[in-house]
Amino acid sequence: MTAPDTVDLDDPATWSADLSALITDLVPAVPAGLDTASDLHNEASELAMYDDQVREMLAG
């Protein structure tokens, strides 16, 4: 069972409004054809600058 305040990264319904808005804004910058999320750091390093912001939103 999942706690009510748990964020499931595979379930956008559990995301905060701030996280959802940020991800929605960043989606157009994601290159097509990625195999894994870790490829974002290799192919689209400009997205890596958002890592700390996303981690802060997920903290706690």
C-alpha cells in the first residue's frame, strides 16, 4: 500500500502541481527516441540543470 503523500514517478496523478507544471514545460525539450531516462544527461544536457529543482520538489 502506498502512503497518501508518496510520489510515484510512474503515476503523474501523485505528482505535486509544481512538479507536474515543470515536467509539462520541459517535455518539448526531450529528444525523440530516448531509450532510458538516464539518456537525458547524455543527449540533452540542458535538461540536467533541472535535476536539483526536481529533487527539491520530491524531497521529504
